[in-house]
Amino acid sequence: MSLLTNLMENSLDAGYAEAAERRRAGEASSGGPWVFAAGMVLIGLLVAVAAAEARNRAPAVDETREALGNEIAERTAVADRLENELTELRAAVDQARADALQLTAAGTQLADQLTALETATGAGAVQGPALTVHLEDAEEAQVDGSVDPRTDDEDAQGRVTDRDLQTVVNELWAAGAEAIAVNEQRLTALSAIRSAGQAVLVDFRPLSPPYDIVAIGDTDRLQTRFVDGFGGTYLDVLETYGIEHDVGTEDAVRLPAASGLPVRRATVPEPAGGAG
Amino acid sequence: MIAALGLLLGIVAGLFLEPTVPVWLQPYLPIAVVAALDALFGGLRSLLDGIFDDKVFVVSFVANVLVAALIVFLGDQLGVGAQLSTGVVVVLGIRIFSNAAAIRRHLFRA
């Protein structure tokens, strides 16, 4: 405590006492009014500059935030525009390719092969009759669902998990589905159904319940094999946890192409005669 | 009188000229202001005590500001700038308080 006591008791600079002592001894005062005035000018300057600085700094923070916000909006707009451009260009390329392939018999055959491959890989949009499986969280889980699903770690039994979706999707593939999408997210052979916190991710995009799984294929065969197989059993088990399901068919459904299908391997084709 | 004019001149100059403070100097401004306040209150008290001295006042002011800034600078280099700033503010704050208390005793005799 001696430090604090010392501070409290000797708050006045010792220099003043010494200067007073010297003056009493007869020495002339060392400073002068001009030195004093210069010191006061300095103090005034310092305080004023600090005040101006403090006042300027607050808007500067806002300005920075606003600038960042504007930049985000700008970049998002650019990204959106580029994505639109990409979609347009893809359509143009597809059209051009279809036109070019139509010219020859071999081309037509190639085009058919291409369509089949695109359907199988998920690279192209598909259309056709489909089996739909609708999964909904149990009601008590939905009440809990008011919490942000990404942060809520509470164990909820009545919630559809990534494992449930994986099982249903795999059973649909096994039943002969040609193309599957979960909540409009087209699945490919490389798609991942995972979870982060309580949210289910398909290809790293979070989905929100309820979940609609649409499988294009021969609906009669699909339905029989899925419902009578392990898929139906699994849905019944889910029912005991309060997860409602609804299996139905639709005559014509259009599934979008999978997004972000990267090119992993490519080779330059051998220059055939005539082809440039 | 000259002193009051000087203070006024300084404030006016600071407000109207608006000198741009270099970025590296900005963190030390608040500390410098606290140090200046300490010198100011010290001077006022010594004036009331009857032992005021121009030179001691100016030198103590300049030295206070420089030392305070130096300590904070050193702290920044060592990675404990925030803690040392707090230390400087606490010490100068206590001094300002006790000087203000002494001034109050002089003025109000209470």
C-alpha cells in the first residue's frame, strides 16, 4: 500500500518545492511568462488536437463498416451476374453442341450417350415421373427448432438427421432411381450428406426441414422396391420417433442439374478428320 | 494573463488548423492528454500553495507527456501496451485526484 500512499501524499511535483526553496535562497526565477505561455499553448494545442481526433475517429469506424458493406453488396452483385452469365453460356454451349451433334448419325448417337451420361452423373437437368418422400421433424422437435439449428447441440430424437437422409437416399438408389434430389439439391455420385450441428448439409449447403426427396425413375418399380424393402421399414422406425413421412408419386418432375460439378479429369481429343 | 491567452491560442490553433496526426502517433494522444491534465492540476495546486514556478511547470508538462508516451510505446513493443496504458492512467489519475482535492481544500477550506 505504500506505493498508493506515496502517490496520494506526494501528488505535487517535488520540483515546485525545490524551485521555491531556490527562490527563497535568492536565486532568480528561472522561467518567465513567455516560457509559461509557450507551455500553455502546447497544452491547448494538445487538448484541441486530441478532441478533434476523437471526434473524427468515431465516423471513421462507421465509414469503414459502410465501405465494407458496400463492397460486399458490390461483390455479391458481380458474383450473381457472373453466375447468370455462366448459366447463359452453359445453355449456349449445350445448344451449340446439340446442333453440331445433330448433323451426323454418329453425332446423334453421341448426343444420346451424352444425355444418358448427364442423367447418370447429375450434370444435366432431368425430367420424368418421380417417387417423392416427404420427411418432417417430429412436432416437439419443431418447437425446439426455434433455436438456430446450426448452434443448438441439444440431442433431439424427433429430428431428421443426415443418417436418415443417407439411408433413404441409398435405398432409393438401390430401388432403381435414376436421379435424386433432396430439397432441390441434385445428388451426384460424389455428393455428401452430412451434418453440422443440427443442420443437414447436402454438398455443404445447409437444408432446412421439411425434407423432400425426389427420385426420378420407373415409379411403380421404385415404389414397390422402396416401400417393401428396407426403406419402408426404416421410415416406419422413424415414425416411432414421431418423424412423419409421406411417400407419393408425381407424373412429371424436373430436377435441376447438380451445382458445382468440377472437372477432375480431361484429355485433349485426338484430332479426327474434319473436326477442328 | 499571457498564460490564459496562450492556452486559448493553442486551442484555437488546434481546432482551426486541424493538423493531421500521423497514425503511429494516434494511440499516444489520449495518454498525452491525461499527462497534460496532471501537469495542469499540479501547476494549479502549486499556484494556490504559493510555490508556482513557470519553468518547473513547463518542464514537468513536457516530461510527463513524453514519459507517458514512451511507457506506452515500450508496452506496445513488448505486447503489454494496454496494461501499461492502464497503469499510466491509474497513476496519473490518482495524482490528478489528490491534486484536485488539495485545490478544493484551498478554495473551499473543506
